[in-house]
Amino acid sequence: MESRGSCKWTRNILNELDINPKIIAQAEKAGYVSASSILGASQAELEMKLRLSSFHITNFLDAVVSYVLPKKLTAWDLSQAGEEEPKYITTGCQHLDDFLGGGVPVRGITEVTGQSGSGKTQLTLQLSLSAQLPPACGGLGKGVVYIGTESTFPVTRLQQMIKNFKDKYSQGPASYTDNIFVHHIPDMDTLVDCVRYQLPSLLSQHPIGLVVIDSVASPFRVEESNFENKDLLHTLGYKLHHMAETLGIAVVAINQVRAAMDNDDLYGHQGSVVPTLGLSWANLVTTRLMISRTGSYVLGKTEGGSKSAQKGSNKMVVQFNIRKLEVIFCPWLEKKSCHFVVTNKGIEDVE
């Protein structure tokens, strides 16, 4: 006989939900009886099929999510459970891992911010590969959900990095791409709905260790002062935190930057640019990392041509721009900075 936990995603759960009987009747009539079918549909689809208001559908979806996800922990529960060693995902660079205390933490929300072309997406792509490595190699041995809100997913660049990972880690998965689930989100409402309702359904079917949002800024930054947008932003942050805490998943969100005004000094950081979305988002972030390009370069060898390349023996000698990674704030790290480079292989330490 199947246990409640093993089949709760596929069997009829309507009678176990503490909600308005009218919602249950409409859902049963429309055939939305399992958690998988309910959370696999968008809010707009459910409103149309069940012929209910957005208020009723929101209550319906929240009840289903609460039913299938693990219960919230109290401070007493945590005190009795004992402390576990914190988990990290390796960045693929020993110097960066040491700098961050082990890599990117599997706790809270880690934000990676910086100007366009600074290397934010390069880092999240590398983390998407590292998360699939076994724990002995600094990974989690699990898949990745990559939610894009701007340009198309950089498949070609990912393939370049996979080649290096296969050469570097013999213990990695046979196929890295099979374990990366990519979803493109066009607007803020769809992004929030995805995280609230559709993502839990995917997490129930596949072992996921990392969720990347690239970027959280794009859907929200048009009208940062809008109260409705702020409510949605808070909902997004709270759901991501709940998911990270209850399911042991690392959450990495890319954020853009804007020109700093005279009074911009968030958390003691002073510079020409500051992260977008203001305090509404900053207060939801656990760790904020900022990447920037420096005016320094190092020489390295790579395959293929380049305008700045000089012919070597069998490869091309090129200049790689040195990037700076800063810890803006983090509960367990001091404010500091280190350097790395982006090569054809991916993120690498500065030698």
C-alpha cells in the first residue's frame, strides 16, 4: 500500500483541503483533482476552466502548495534537530570557494549583481554544472532549474563549459544538459506564479539542488515604486526562502544595476552603480555579491582567434580581463573582495 507522501502528488486530494466547498466542486468538475494537475496549470488557466475569481483560485493554489510541501519548522524544532554542516556548491575555482567560505551556500537567497558583461551569467552557468557534481567534488548530485527573464538561454556557451567540466571531473553526470530545466518567463506575474505553483510540481518529480533566476530585475524594474509590484516581489522572495529552507535548495538570483544617486549607500556600499529594486528586494536577500570588470588583464592561452591574440605554438595567446567579486553583505562573511577571470573554459582563478 502506498504511503501518503509517495502518492500525494498524483491522487485526488480535494477532500483533504480546508477550503470553500464551491472551489472543490468546481475543481472536481473540471478534472483538477491531483496536486500535479493543479500546480501544473497557470492561474489564468484555472480561472477559466473552474470559472472562479482570482481570489478563489489563489486560495485554492495556496492550499495545495501548503498540503504538498513540508511543514514549516519552529525555533523549537530547529533546536531539537541539532546543527548540520552548511552545504555549498563549488564555483569551480578553489580561490573563490575559499573566499566564500566553501562556495555558494545552500541557504537563503544569494544575489549576484553587476553591470552587463561583468560575468554574472557566466557564474550561474558554471554553478549549474557544479551543482550536478557528486558531493565529493563540491556539488549536490542534483539537477538545476534555470529561469530566464531576458535573453534566450546561452546554450552554445554552456556547451563550451561542459567540455571543460568533462575533462576536469570524471565523476560528473553522463549528460549535464539533461539535468538543467530551462523556463523562459516574460513578465512578473508569470514569474511569481511559476515560483508559487509550477516550480513545486517540478521539484516533486525531479531531484533539484539549484534554482537560478536570470534575472529577477527585468520583470520588476520598469515600475519599482508600484505597490502591487512590491507585493509581488515580496511574495517571490518569501516563496524562494521557504523553498530553500524546507527543501534544501540553493537559490541564486541575478540582479542588474543602475547609476547611483548622491544618497545611494545601501548597506555601506559606495560606488558608481547600485543594484536595482531598492530596499524592497535587498531586505529579502541573504547574501549579495557584486561583480565588476577591472582595468587589469592577464595573459592566457585559448583555442581560436581573437583581435588581441598573438600566435603561439599551438594555441592563441589572449588577454583576459580580471573581474572583481565583492561581498556587499552576508551574515557569515565580512565585506571583502577577490578576483577571477572568464575564459573559454568558464570561471577560473587568477594565476
